[in-house]
Amino acid sequence: MIPRFRPPMSTTDVLRAIAPGSGEDIAAFETAFAEVMGQSAAIAFPYGRTALMALMAALGIEGRDVLCPAYTCIVVPNAIVLSGNRPDFVDSASDANACLSTALAAVKASTGALIATSIFGHPVNLDDLAKFRAEHLEIPVIQDCAHSFICEWNGQPVHRHGIAAIFGLNISKTMSSVFGGMVTTDNADLADRLRAVRSRMVTPASWTRTWQHIAYALAVGPAFWPPLFGVTDRLRRSGVLDRFTRYYAEDRIEMPADHLVGMTKFQARVGLAQTGKLPDLIKARRSYDTFYREQLADLPALAWVERAMGSSVSHCAARVERRDHILAAAAKRGVELGYVIEYSVPDTTAYRHSLEVQDFPVARAFARSTINLPTSPVFDMEMARRVAGTLRDVLAGEPDVAALPVGPAG
């Protein structure tokens, strides 16, 4: 069975990272990551969401409203809440990113920050962001790059247009340090404050944790190997793997129990090797997206999510009308289609009753209908053709995709 993604690090990469490094592995990873991002500093954290909490603390943002997308990973608003702030949700534009003109209109005296998220690796519109920043120089912009490694808007790297950028590094991301997160910034004072916050918040990892991460990293390669993935998928659907695959609870605002346990040196060595491969990993995802869009362009039952030229394509994202039916039909043919965000956060149980009465129709439409097509760390033409052929079969006779609701202009 073809999985919707395969971890970017190979078993060989993991085995090489088990060998002890220089003793300064985390610092070496941070230096390499900052260099590939073209920024002066990178600071490693246990998770991307931990990094966001630390960044809020380093910026002195507390008791404020933080503008963030309604259509985003729920761990982002969870981190906002647990940092002592309140998420102020913004509906999506037609590219699935938050509508920045709506964000601009939503600014109030209590607004403390804007989270600018490049969903699916599709870049935030920097022209619209420039208008926001020109009117509100006092509001820091945080680039959420969990999906977007080096995506560009008209040749400009999105992650550099803000006070800082946050990256996620789990096994589903374009590059990985097994688990983990990273903050990059060109502000030396902020980098120093982030390191000070990290030293207060985060405890060093133990050897036990290191071996747990090694065991996990060694297991994921075989688990996502197509000949064995059918077994993994059955275990996942039965709930046996929830401990490893379920990253949130819809009715609770919480963080992982280990969110304040630091990155291990093993993780840093994996991440350091991945950093050197990042351009090729991005190239593979772009190749899949281009191939799928070209091969399936004529299907009215499949609507591609708008993608600007500089997208780094974390996910090959399209919309269908009967998503559950399509996913089940493809799985029967040996292809896993996925969805990375199957909710609009304001509609989840944890947030529904705590917000003022608001509606986010475009975010809800994306949440209901978006699917992600399979990718792998190296472009595999045979796999891509099988996926495209399977989708063509299962979409035959399916209804045309409805237009997005009338929402923000852009």
C-alpha cells in the first residue's frame, strides 16, 4: 500500500546518527539550520508548539489577542492559550492561507501578534503582509513555517518577513529531526532572550529519552515501507498506534507531556544530516505536485488548492466533495490519501464555546473537503503514475467540486 508520506530520513541516516558526535551536536544543528535559512540565529526546541510558547514569552506577549488562521493545526492556538494569550481567528482566503485583509480589519487595542502561516507550503502573500505591517508596526509578525521550508513569494523567502519564524521537525515534515522544532530570527537580542527562556523552561533530555527516540526512528522506516504499510494502516485505524499518531484531542487544550524535555543530541545529528538534503527534499515534493496537477487537471471532481509559484509544497493539496468515500475507495486500491487538517479550529469542541459568535465559512470548506496526495523523499515516477491512475478511477462519476463559499477577497 502506498502511504500518503514517507519519513524524510532513511534507516541509514538514523543508523549513522546513533554514533556519538562532537558533543556540540545541537549547536551544530542550529548553526547549519540558520545558514540554510539565510538567517543569523536558530534555536532548537522539543516541539514547534513549545517554540511558539517560548517565543511568546521572549517577546513579552501575555494576556493579548493573537491573530491566527481558523484553518491551521490546532497545536498553534493551543500554544497561544497555554502561553497566557487568546487566539483571534481569521478566515481563509482562496489559497487556504489566512486572509490578511481580514486580519488587518480585525486588529484591536488588545492585539499582541499576528501568526502568518503558509499552509501546505503555499507562501503567505507578502504584498498583503506588507500592508498589514505598514499600518501596525507595533504588532510583531511570527511566520509559522511548520509546512513551509524556504517557500517564496515573488522570489522573497517568506520566513524572513517577520520578527521570527517557527518550524516543525517531526517525521511528517519536509525535513525532520524525528521530533522537534526550531525558531529562526535575524534579531540578535530576541535570539538571546529565546535562549534564556529555553534554559528556564526546558530540561535536558536523558539517555532513556535518547534511546526511545532511536527506537522510534528505527521503527518508522519499516512502518512506512509500502510492502508493510498495509499492516501499519490497519493498526492505526484500530487505534493501537494512537499514542504515536494522535497529536491532539478535539475537546482539550493541552501540550504533550514531554513538551518541556529538550532535544537529544541524536535528534540533532539526524537534523544536521537532513539540513544538507533539504533542497532535494523540497524538489521531490514539488515534482509530485507538478505531476499530479498536470495529470489530473481535467477532472472536475478534483479542485486543486491555489498554489503560488514559490511554494515548497509540504502537501499536494486538492479538494473533493465526498472525501470519506474517496479516501475509502482509494485505500481499497492500495493508495492512502490523507488530510493533514480536517477541522476549522473554531468548530472544534475545545474552542467552540469559548469564542464570540463568528463564522469561518472558507476555513470550514477547506476542512471538509481537502485531501493530500502521496509524496516521498525522492520522486518516484511509478508511484506517482499509480496514484494518479487510482484517483482517476475513484473520481469517475463523482460530483464536481463546489466553489468555495463567498469569503474574504484575499
